[in-house]
Amino acid sequence: MLTTETFTQFPLQMWDKVLSKVKKAVVFMDDKCADSLHWNGGAAALLEAGARNLKQFSSFEACGKNEPKAVFVVSTLLKGRTIDIIKDIISLSHFQYCVVFTTVAHSVHLLANHVTTDLEGTPVFEQFEEKLCEWMGDMNYTAEVMHVPVLFAPVSQQLLLTPTFAHLFPLLSPDLEAINAKRPEKKRFGSLVDVDMHSLPAELQIEIKSLASALNSMFEATGTREESFAVGPMSRMIAGELASHPQAKNRRKTAPNKASIIFVDRTMDLTGAVGHHGDNLVEKILTVLKPLPGHVTDVQVDMLELTSLQRTPDSHTTLAPGCLAQTQSSTATSLWEAMLTSKQKEAVMEVRRQLVEAASKENLPIKMSMGRVTPEQLCSYMQLFRSSWGALENHCGVLQLGLATAQTLRHPGLPRWDACLAFERLLLQALGDADFPAVLRQLLPLMKPRGGTDSSGSGSRSGEDECGPDELILLLVYLYSLAEEARPADHDDPEEEELEKLERELIGVLTLVITRETELSPLLQKLTGCVSPEELTMERAHSSVEEVFKTLRGLSHARDHLKHLHSVYTASDGVHQATYRPFLRQILEEVFHPDRRECPDIEHMSGGLTDLLKTGFSMFMKVSRPHPSDNPVLFLFLVGGVTPSELRLVKEIVSAHKPGTQVLVLSTRLLRPTDIPELLFATRRLAPDIGV
């Protein structure tokens, strides 16, 4: 029987193909593939398979005379920049045997080289093999080039991520303007729903086809026949691409297992992605700890407390950081699962329980204490392991997760999380009671430069729980994503004028706040294109903030094309407060509804003539259309990212509505609230980096 475990094993099976070639080789790998490997056994898996060394995929790397074999693992097309780097490394080394793995299928290489016919074999890869021998300096040397889809990261039993597509995000209104600008006036699109695959820039088409091809590989390896459904314009394009994939048609005729896959655009619900209502420990860990360099998902855990080193300004360069990906230990893996899908209080209690259990196993002198779990208490338990190298080694995974928890709970930036949550709750209630400009005006008092003196004369504004520019931008996204639903249907022009005037005021004030920052956060650096405050001029900050508001205005129209699921806001009825209703909850409630009713918003993507005929006949006679709940396995693919609290939501809804169903969440990344402004305002959505 098909289970979700079959699919979480698939990435490991793909990496095994790479591992079978790395014996006595130096492995060169780009960041996106390294991120995937990190969750599939890490560098240890390569070294255990006999690799000599693992190096960054960079023109500044090379090998000595005694290293004749190289393996390259890349997540990009074998074109342009990627080829240049491979050539640079080979010409500086003395290889006699080269193997190149790319996660991009040969069919996509043909498309990138403008070949429309389906050719026999893999001519693009064969030509590249000849080039490799040429660069190595002898046509008798050995070169192999092959496609292996090593782009899935099994982050948990319930979640598969695709770090390669971490910056793939549904299109927004400014993207529609950019697409229309290149089209004749009569052929311009009225909305994002009308945009088709062929009207997208070549890079984005290649990105979408690569993702569809990767999903097809997974379904092929597991013998699965899928029914595709989509909610949102980008999801429709990906699902359509998967449905019409040339190899997928043959597979669906013979595959023994059945599954449903629903693609959902993240832009359908940005409120849930930027909100701080998740009550999830992992969400907070991802937000406050620094990211692991070169990785999208994981963070750096300071390991100093497990050593006898003194904390100095340079101590972080002496000691390698820990991380959240613990694939070697089953105890650590089950703790990570609990942290990811439990409420914060339960997760912290579980961390303490696991630490106490580990200390007891090693006969360490642990003092039991009940009641509230504090970071100091967790640290006192972990410091007991210092004295025994064996104990440290045996429980290294649990200790890293314990340290991540303690460092998050005592992090000086954590009070800001609660401040944002309190303000979001206020705004949610205010939206039902006042018009949108009046609610937006409530943000003005918050917009003051940090460290300045506020109007009431109560001293400096440098408190840790104060909102900085990053938090203000998050609150703006939160508000604008709800704006349209909370406004009465008959809002008039005077309100529009008032809103424009207020937006101009907000743009001015936010520009001032950003220019007064003494240090630019990573988000502000990406928004403004400046690394330090000294570089940042008032004009540059102003034009960046103007662009932000231009994108914000379109956010509340993302669900306009939906018939039923067009709102995530429930207004107050005098008895109950106004609430946010997660879009994902609404979708799953539709899917698992006992009446198996049809939802026009969850669109079935036909895979061929039979499905089209069914759809056509259903207008005249009773033909049952495919329904997402028909199959024993359901995939939810969130295009643009998923939050840890949404994983818990999925788990809870499935166990309440249809406990036997196997549900696996797939997504492009695991989101922290601060990722969303970067994806909205500082990502080239129409021109992803495909390595060319």
C-alpha cells in the first residue's frame, strides 16, 4: 500500500545514485543541492560512501595532482555560468574522470536550447561529455553526464521541501504590468488568472517545467497515478504542466497507485504567513536564530555551552555551529517532529523530557524540577554533558535541538514577536469596526525612528519589544492582505482619496524610519540594495518604499477570482470577535466534507482527452468528476512556502475529519514571517536565477 513514507524515502533513493559514483572523488556541489543533501544525511553520507572531500561549486576551487576524479552536483542548466565554473575547476586541476549530475531533466535542456522536437537519447548530455574530455585534455579520459532529481529535502515525515525552488513565488500585480508592457495593447491580460505559460519569460518557464519534471520523477519512481488540482494562477500553470508532461501520460496508463495533489498559491493567504499567531516553537527558532550560510531552511545553533571555551568576540569562528537537521539519530528526529507540529508549550516540555531522559541514560547528576520550563533550566541540563565526551556524542542531536530552544527562549528579539502578535489582534478587531484608512492610521504612532524620543516624552524608543522597520512592513502586509474583505462592498471614492493621501504620509514616515536605522537588517539591505546606512540616500529609501506600497495595493485582490473561498476574515457578530480563518483550513474542510461536494475554486487540471470529455459531458449529464478525497494519499503543494503552524493545522484537520487519509505537504520553503516581505518586494519573480 502507498504511504507518505514511500515519498519521504524517494529523496534518499535519488541521493544513492550520486553516492554510488563518489568513491575516491572530490565532490563539488552548489548551495541548493547542498541544502537538499543536508536533510538527506549531510556531508557524512558522502564521506561514508568514499568521497575524498566536499568543496563549494566555485571557480576559485580546484584539486591537486593526486586527485584524478571529480563529481559535480548542480541544480542548474548545463549552460552559461554553470559551464564556465565547471571549465574553470577542470582547467585548474588534473582530472581523468569527471561525473556531472544535474537536477534539470534532459527535456528541459532541449527547451532551453530551443529544440522543440523530442530527440532520441540524451544528445545535450553526450555533447557535454565530449567537452569535459576536451577540457581534461584527453578524449580517452572518462566523462559521464546525467540527470538525477536530488532536489527534495525530507524535513519531516509530513513535509518535503524543494530548496532549489525556494524563490519561486506566485506572480503579483507589478509582474502582470511587466508582462503586459511587452505585449501589443489588444493582447494584454486583464488579470493574473488570464496569464498563460507561453506568455511568461523563458527563465520562469524553465523553472516551472523543471518543477513539474521533478514531481513527475517522484510519481514515476513510486508508481503513482496522480489527479492534479489547483487553486491560484501559478498553481494552475504548474499543475497544467505536470498534467501535460509527455512522460506523465504513459505513466498514468500503467501506474498501480493513486494519489491526489492540490497546488495552492501562497498569495491566496499571506495573512497566515506574516502573522505571529502560530504558537509554534520552530517558527520562533527560524525567526530569531541566524540562518546557516548558504541554506534556506536551517539555522546556526551556538555550541559554545557544550564546551569549556570562554565566550570572546571570535569564539563563533573557532567552533562550528549546530543545526536543526538531525538525520542520524531517531530520538532527535522524533523530537524535531514534535517541535515542528506541536504548540510551543508542549514542544518545550518535550525538549526538557528528552534532555532529562538522555542525562538519566548517561547517569549524569540531574536535578529534576517541575513547573515552567526556563532556558536557564534547559542550559543547566545540557551543561552536564560537558564532562563526558561519550555522552556528548551519543546525544548530540537532542542537545543541538535543546540549545536551539534555549537560545530562542532567551533571545533579546523574542519580545518583539509578542508585540507584533498583540498589534495584529488589535488590527484584526479594528478592521470590522472602522474603515480601512482609519485602521491604517493606527500604524502611524508606531512609525518612529528607533532610539528617538517619542511624543509623550517618556524617553527613548529602543526597547526590545518596539517595532522596527521589518516589523512595520510585516504589519502592513498583514493589513493589506485583509483590507478588501473587511471593507464594505459600497466603499466610495472619498475613501479612496483619503487612502491615497494616507499612503503618501505613510511612505514619507516609513522612509524616515529606514534612513534613521543605525544598521540595516538583511531585509532592508535587499529592499534598498544598500549594505550600510551610509550608502542609503533619502531618495533611494523613498523609491524602495514607494515600490513596496505599489505591491501592497494588489495583495488584497489575490482571491478576487474565487467564488467560495474568497475570504480569510470573519467579521465580529457582536458575540464573537473578528477572526482570521486560514485558507488551508477552508480548502481541507472542502476536500474532506462528508457530502463530497464540488468546490469550483479547487480546479481539476485535466490530463488528456478522457478528462476533457468527462468535463464536457458533465454539463449535460451526471458524470462524476475526480474529487481530491477520492484517493488514499493527498499531497498539498504550497507554491511559495508553508509555515510550521500550518503543518500542525493540516495534521489536526486530517485527524478530525478523515483520520485514515495519508497527507503529505510539499512546498518550496519553510517560512518564517520575515521571508514574505523578501519574496514580495525583493525577489525577481519573473526572472529566477537558472544558472545561465
